[in-house]
Amino acid sequence: MNSSLNTVYIDYLRVFLLLQSKDETLGKIKDIIQLNMKKEDSKFELENQYTLINVTGNASIKYLFFNLEFMDPKVRKTGRYTIPIKQSIAF
């Protein structure tokens, strides 16, 4: 065995995932979830399951030159502008 070339399962998995399309990858993930869930409930069908994801957060931008009178006092005080972000997706 050549000691300069050691590959492990994760390396094979990365190559495998890079060589196929996003749809193929998601389809295989769906199949694995379906198989695992059928072990718990033989009537389980992934296509009948629904989910909702809510994400909230803040993005903060530091102002370098905009500490002027017309700026929001909170921005002038901190030197940063904060943008609230809220995103939801259901499928």
C-alpha cells in the first residue's frame, strides 16, 4: 500500500457528491430518510410530510465615514448599522 495516498470514506463521499447533480444528491438523501423512518413506522411516506423553517438573525455593518448628523442616533453612537433578517420557507 502506498502510504503517501491515504483515503478514507469521507474522501470517497466528497468525490461522489461532487460528481452528481444537486437533484440526484437530494433524491438519495430522501431515499435514506425514507428507509430509516420506515424502520420506526412501516406506513411512513416522506412525500406526505411537511416542514417549516424559520430563521431570524441580524447583520451588522460597520460605518467608516458615515457618522454624520443625518444618520440615525443609534448608528452614530455605535458606528454600526444593524439589519434584522427574517426568512421562512415551507415545503
